[in-house]
Amino acid sequence: MIKILFQGDSITDAGRDRQNPRHLGGDASYPLYAAEHVRRLFPDVEFDFFNLGIGGDELWQLEARWQRDCIDYSPDIVSVLIGINDTWHRVNQKREFVPDDEWGDMYARMLSEVKEKTGAKIIIIEEFLLYVPDKEAAFRPDVNNKIGVTRAIARRFADAYVPADGIFAAASVKAPPTHWAADGVHPTPDGARLLGAAWAETAAPIIRELIEKKSK
């Protein structure tokens, strides 16, 4: 049995049933498509997938529930996608924002805790923004900053990294950005399939390693 836990905000939440942590979300849920893809890649392996994403969460809110909604599950793999709500509140100045250095320290603290308390493998999905005119100019500078911080953290803690901003940028050459995320942030079903497949292919070497380890 390999236990995989997805964490994040509304992009991960994707309409899941919050009373059932094994419910992976609706038809625009990348965890749903990631799990389907993983099961196709490893048809003989038993998996237990959990989705604990909560719409609207910023990083500090995720940290506040990190013990209950991550550590206590003792996962084999933890996947995290977070940041767009931090960007949204910073741009709209609804409340005091967390400076990038403090944001990075918080993220690092959470991932360090995962390693120390569970030994889980960590997959980080970077924040992304597809081009939409009403968000690009305001959101893009902070998104780029967060991506830079996230990549630095990934070098320290991640076992794999999903470069989602680049994946969607490349996909936007084949179809308009709104095909993948109508508002530039929340994937459409096709966008979720794309991200889910990328996640599964990125996770595959880690899963093979875990299979080998558990078979000994």
C-alpha cells in the first residue's frame, strides 16, 4: 500500500467532499486525474489517495492545519500546491501580506516537519498563472517571486518538482490559455487532466522507488 496525500488551496480542493478525505474532487480536479494516471501506470499496486486541499487557503492557513491534515496521515508521498491566494491578497491588499522571505521560511518549516516526522517523499507543484488580461499585469510579478522562492525550497526539500507555470505556458501555444484555465488560475477539466498527467509522470520514479523499498 502506498499512501499519497494532496494538499493545497482551491485548485487542489476542486469541489471535493470535505467529509471524505478520499474523495479527490470533481471533473476539474488534478488530484483525480493524477490518481487515475498513476493507477494506469501501476495497475498491480494498491494506492490510498487523500485530498485535503481547502479552497481559499493561504500558506499560513495550511500551516495551521498541517499536523492534522498532513503529518497525522503518515503519508508515503506528500504533494503541495500553494501560493495563489497569498498572491491574491497581496495584490488586493485585503490584509497584511506575508513577505516573501517569511513565506519561504514558513514553507520550509512545514516541509522539514514532513521529513522529520513522517519520512515522506515530497512533490512540490509550483504556483502558476495563465495569461488573462485582467490578472497578468497585477498578479504576474508576485507569482514570479513565489515561483522563485518555491524553487529554492524545492532544492532543499523536494524529491520531485512539477513546473506547472511552464507546463501551462507551453500548452498555451497549442490552445488558448482560457482552454486550460478560464480565469487563469483554476484549471478547466482539460487543464486538470494536463496537470494530473504531468504530476503522475513526475511521481512515477518515486513510486517505483517506494515499491522496491516496500517489497524488501
